[in-house]
Amino acid sequence: MRKKIITLLLSVIGLVSVNSANATIIVADHFDMSTDWSGSTVDSLSGITSTDPRGNKWASIGVNYPVEINQAAAHGDTGRGLRFQVAPGNGTTTIGCQMGGYPQSAWQGRSQFLGYYSKLSDNTSWGSNSAKLKMLRFNMEDNDVIPELDHGTYMVFIGTSNAFTGIYTPDNNWHKYLWEFTAQSASGTADGVIRLWVDDVKVWEKTNVKWNSYGSIKNGTLFQYGYVTSWNFFYMQGNLSGDYNGPTKYMYWDDYIIATTKAEVDDFIGAPGTSAPAPIEPAPAAPTTTTDTTATANAATPAAITLLQENFNDALLSSRGWFDGGSTNSTVVTDSTRGSVLQYSYLTGSSTPTTGALRKNFPESDDITITYYIKYDSNWQWTGLGYGPHEIYLLTNLDDSWIGPAKTHTTTYLESVEGKQTIAFQDALNIDQSKIGTSLSGITEKRGVFGCNGTSDSYPAGTCYGDTGNKINGKTWTASMPVISNGVWHAVKVHLKMNSIVNGVGVADGVMQYWLDGVPYIDNKNIMIRTGANPNMKWNTFMIAPYFHNGVKQNQKFWIDDVLVTTGGSTAPVPPAAPTGLRIVQ
């Protein structure tokens, strides 16, 4: 730890042995002691009697607050768990706790799997000044590898760099986490792997990691524990770096293990489970008079994983990972029915509101559901153009998070046109500009699918406009009648799923569904979103950037609340109306 926390290390003498040649468990602890424990010194660690006989004994500790093992900290209804107090404290120091140790027998290998149950008492409002909460810590060739929360979202720090960011944002519930860290096969080969599963669902992965691109790592081919230098440790951490002087927060751990196979971790931890659900107000359910014939078939669908959640409880959006202009000048107001909400205000003649755009990255996924609430001013007027205004966008992992939305590999728009529910797409950077007006479907996978290069599914080809050599396209699906009412809150739910790629060729089986106030209005399961040229394209950036074409005719406002992005789909019934193709103009 830095500054206030002093780490005290013991030698590896007396630790429980592990078979160094074929070790499967390196570290393991259920924390299921017969009595409660609290400690803050190395001597006190002898009171921890719960370590698995195949693993370690704890050998180091550094704390600002005592570490506790008790029943209140346990995952589930039995046993005990570990609790770190991580705040508050001086923003110029590291604040929190860490515990570390070594296996008795030396271990080295290419792959390791880290598993645990964990939850935070509160994963919001972490403050400013690069507030990061270190979660785990080990090393490769005397370089730190630290999975940590950056303003509440997992990232991986390697050596001296924030190597991978925007991995996953936990809520405040218990979840099972399982990491894979695999070294590269040779010093010049970028085939290292980092993966994260949450509740047995893979939420993020990188399979081309070149470990010796970071810090002073020379080879990047092995991890090791239990050698003679102080670098060969493992740590469980709860260390907060940054400016935070808010309410006390706690981190809870249970069933912690490092092993050489995923199967060993799963066997030790068991099946995932969660505590009481987070206080999220979902979009209203579909009418109960409608029979859902797909519910039974989808009963085994994995539980949804939260990728992004924002309740707009305050305007400190940059502290929660939001960026772009609105991260520092957004307006949060109090609504009489929903409490704190995000407000956008247009002045007469303006195309953009008085506050800026907002963007936030989330763990990439090709199957997502978005829910949020929206309300338009009682005197709200639409554009009258048959398109616009733009409101919410989704960008993909093929583009920089700062890219302009009109010209990307794929931008997805969620909005209302003249009060009608609308989903639209553009993929201008995929257009073959030398074959404008030519249908390339079945000829090449290097083409635009939302206009300019013909159609790729059973819907019209979309629009194609702009200067020669710089064409832009757009394809829109809109509900058949307006149902948005001014002056009232509406619940929006959208499910999007990328289409399949088979033998390098895109298949038109992508999914696009839209519900308003629990009623389905758009339901298509036969659209093309990506081609074989971009088989790994996934959504990873949420953007709110209102744009009112030709400017508003009066002062008017709208409000957004409770944004939630999760993995997976829905079993809601088929809507009554088919979409129609319209046009996007930016």
C-alpha cells in the first residue's frame, strides 16, 4: 500500500504445502471459522483457522481499519465471510485494507483462475481525483497485476498502465466472480488471455494480450507464487486511492480461491447466488391478459448481468465513469414522482440542449436489454420532419468511444419520431464507397448493411445520402402509430441482439424489440446488423446526446431517469404492428 498503510510481510515458513508440480489449488479460504475474528497486525493472523489445507495461510496485512471475519459478512445463510472497511479517509492516501500470503511450495505456470464471492455496501459516488478501489493483486515478473474498480467499474492495471478498462460494473449484491489470467505462449506472441465470468456468465474477454507490452515485463510467459522475493505474493485488497470523504463503505468477500483450472474454482465456490435484488425500478411488465408462450422455453436462460446502471441521484456523473461535455455540466432536478432525474433543456431555435452529451462505456456484449424512463414537457413539439430528434445512442467496440455517431461501424439510435417508438441504425464506415447503389449481399461481406450497398435482410435497403466518396446511410424501424403522451413518464425497454456469423457469412437473425409502458411495439428477429467482416462487433458504449433537427420552435424540456443496461433478452409477447423503413439525417 501507499503512504498510510504499512505492509508487514512474513517469510513463507510454516505455510501449508501445495504440490508444486501439479498444483490445482494455490490459495483457498471459505472463511468458515467456528468463531468471529478481527485483526490488524501480522500476529493477529494466526487467529485465522479457516484456510483450505491445500492452500495458504495468511502472511501479511496492512490496514487503516480492522479486518473482520464474521457471520454478517458471509455469502448465504451459513458460515462466515471477510469484511474490509474501505473508507472514508484523506484523499491523498490509500484508504482501506489488504491481506496477503504465499503458498508454502513454489508454484509457477501459464494459467491461473481467481474466484470469489464479493459485494460492496455501495458502489456509487466514489469521489474524484482518479478514485480507484484495488480488489486483487498479484504479479508477473515483478510487475503488479491489479484488477480494480475505477469509479465503480472493473479494470485491469498491469505494470504502470491501466491496460484494460470498462470491463464490468458491479451492483451492491453478492455475485460470483471468476477471472482467468493466461500468460502468452512465447515472448513475441500476443496470445495471452484475460476473461471474467460473473455468476457463471462470461461478461468480458481479451484473447490477444501481450503481457510484455506493459511495465518492465520481459517475457510474459509465466505467473509464479512462493518464491524468495516479496513480489511473489497474492493479495485480497480493499484499498481506495483518491479523494473520498463520504459515508463509510465496506467490501465483503467469501469463498476465495486461486487455482490452475476453472473446474477447480467452480468446485470450490459452487453455484452462483445473489442476495436481495438491487433497488432498481424496472419497466412495467406486459399486460397480464396476454399469454406468453415462450416463457417455458426460456426458463433456463441465464440471469441477466448488469452492465451499466445510473439512477441520476446527483450530477456528479464524471465520478461514476461518465464522460463527454455533460459529465461536468449536466442538470439533475427533483421530479415530484420520481425524485432525482436528468433534465435536458432546449432554448428556442437551438438544435442542442443547454447541457452537453454523456457517454459511458460498459462491458462489451452482443445481446443486451436497455431500460429507462423518459418524460417530455407538457407543451413538447416534435420536429415535424418525419425523423428526429436523436436522444440515445449505442456505439460498438469497433470504434473509439469518442467517435461522432453519424459515421461509425455501427450506431444504434433509440428515440421517438413524432411520438412513435423508433430504433434506427447507421454503419457508414462499412460502406463500399466504390459500389454505391450496388447490392453487395451475397457478393462480399465488406459492405454497409443499412443502405448504399443494397439490403442484407428482408427489409428495405435504407437511405444513402451525402457527397460522392463520403456517403452516409441509415435504416429505421418505427411503430405504426404515435403513443407517446406529453407530460407523463413512460417506461422504455429495448432488446438488441447481434446476428449470427456462420462460416464467415452474416445471417439475418439479429433481434430488435421495443416495449413502451410494458406494451410491445416492435419485434423483429430477422435483421442484419453485422457481416462476416466484423464478426466480433459488440455494443460497449452508451451515449445520451440530444439533437433536434432544424432547431426547436419554443423553449422545451425532457427528462430521463433510471438507465439500466443488462445482458440477455426477454420473453415478452410479439407486438401487434410491424415496423416501417424511414430515414435518418444528421
